[in-house]
Amino acid sequence: MAVRARWRASAAASCAALLLAACGSTKDTAGGAAGGDDARVGVIVPLLTSPFWQSYNDYVPKMAKAEGVDALKTVNSNSDPAQQITDINNQLNQGVGGLVVAPLDSAAVSAGLDQAERKGVPVVAVDVAPTSGKVAMVVRANNVAYGLKACEYLGKQVDRGKVVQIMGDLASVNGRERSEAFRSCVKKKFPKLKVLEIPAKWESDAAASKLDTLLGANPDVKGIYLQAGGVYLAPTLQTLKSKGMLKKTGEKGHISIVSNDGIPQEFDAIRKGHIDATVSQPADAYAKYGMYYIKAAMAGKTFEPGPTDHGSTIVKLPSGNLEDQLPAPLVTKENVDDPELWGNTVG
């Protein structure tokens, strides 16, 4: 794959040229082989209560096989940042040669990343960028763009009045970036809109109960931004339906809704007119490039900022880590049936 890259001038590069595998048996201070004891890769997912993460979980073994990576069965951290650190340490204790982790908490995950670095095991972060700690690559879409796309879409649908953003976990850089981008965009471009906010921490029950309360006090809401359709779509539609506020597009009283994720359930809701749009977060590409970059890292390969051959751009983050910002298109009724969208390729 012809992503712009450079090879380290080291023994790792020489070995990688022969084997494209973890190089040698250089010992770290903890006594383990640098890069782990073998070429197995541990994969840690943050939760499996969201259709998005269920889809990512299903893609992992397929993409691992396609990329020639020996991936262990995924480990589910069940929305618990402390459990995720334990999961990382457990995988390291099994002697894995690499880790692919989707962090729950951008700051807390650094404890696990530091332990991996001490053992000489490279890590690729998927979906969420750590605020500190070393990773070989962050595989992620531009989350600021998510908030901007939602703002610009809703701003064109609703000219004035109240709009709600149901936010993710603000301990995650994803939740922070989506929230601030949406908020600042509305303030700058659509000053006649008033943003009401619901902090829901990626939890469906919290979203449902808080939205119910908010709509009771603000029955004149005209738009809603769901920062994660995988956990917020069903409770939002159920809450609107229970209040007699679920109107189809074009009907009087329709509340314009734009979401994030690109799951099949969102596409069905767009077709039915229950929501208006979503930003398709690439679950398939997350799994594919997570495997690609961990294989490269285990072989000693490094990358530089710039365009890739798969329609994305590698950027350098404030932490010093690199991030491959994958494309995430806006999906509306005009393109919802596009067969290239991953949400149309899963059951």
C-alpha cells in the first residue's frame, strides 16, 4: 500500500524488509522481547452495546485476515476506562506483539499506553486519540468535521429556534470536539438558533431520560444533533414517539435530526423520514487500517504527515502522535442507497 512512508535506518528496517514481521529479540528493561513474544495482535473494543461497535467488532477478523494479521479474539471493555487498562495489561501479559485499542477515555488510556511502550509493544488507537502516551498511529475520522457538518446541515433546515445536541462523553476527545465544533459553528453561522445541550456519556438511558425532561420544558425544539446514532438513535425516536412528536420529513411539526455513525438503522430512519441525515463514521475502514498500521508498526515502518493513497490525510497531533483522518461523508435521502457506504453492506 503506497502510503507515503519512511523506513527507520535501523535493524528493524532490515529485518522488516525480509520478513515484514516484528524484528528480533531485543530485550526491554522489563525483560520481555521488544515488540512482544510473537506476532499476535490484541484488539480491545470499548463497548458492544452500540450497533456501530458491533459492526466494527464483526469487521476486525475479516480485515485482520485480509491484511495478514494474526488477531486474537477481541476483548470488550464494557464502557469502563479502568477495565480497559486492565484489558491492555492482560493482553501485554499474554505476550502480544501489537495492540489495536479503541480508547474510552483520552487521558486515562495513557496508563495502558505507557505500559505497552515499556514492553516495546506498538499500539494503534482507533476512533479516539489519546491526549498523551505513544501510539504508532491514530486511525480516526475528523471529529471536528462531524460537529461542523451537523451544524451546517441543521442550520439549513431550521432558520431559527431551539436545537438540541445530545453529547458524548466529554472525557473523550471525540465528545469534546463534536460538541465544541457544533456549538461554535451555530454561534458563528446561525445566531438565530439556540443550542440546548444534553451530556449523555454515550449512554442510551441517560439520553432518553434527559431528552424527555428537556422536551417537557421545551416542546418547541426544532432540531436535534445526535453525536452517536448507535446509542442515541433508538431512545431519541422512542422518546419523540411517546410524546407524539415523531413526525416524518415534510410533515408539520417535523423535528430535523442529524446523527453520527452511519449504521444501517440510521439509513432506515432516513428512508422512513424519521431523521434527515447522518455522518458515516467508517467502521470498516477503522478495522482495515487499524490492522494495516499495526502490521506496519510491528515491522518497524513509520509514516509522515501528508496525503495517503486511500483518500485521507495523515496529520500530526499536539501529542506528537500521527493521525490518519479517514473520510466520513454526510448521508441524506439523496445518497442513502449508495452501495459504497458500509452501512449498506452489513445485515
